[in-house]
Amino acid sequence: MSLFIDHGKVSEVVGDLMVNEFSWSEEIKKKEIQHYIEYIKNTVSFI
């Protein structure tokens, strides 16, 4: 069984949560999402 996670969509949802709950600005949200996506690209291997 395979599980596909759309990291872009997930990071947007989590980013919105962080904006609302922890007073992140939109700029911080964008930077953190970009950092997360780069991390995923560099560390997750696909078979």
C-alpha cells in the first residue's frame, strides 16, 4: 500500500494554523513553507 501526501497542500494548511494560533505573519509563513519544502526535497527518497 502506498500513501501519497501533497506536502505543498499540507504545509499551506499548517501555515494557516500557525498564522492564526501563533501570530505568524504571511511573510514568516511563506519562508517557513519554503524551508519545509526544501527540506522535503533534500531528505525524502522516492522508490
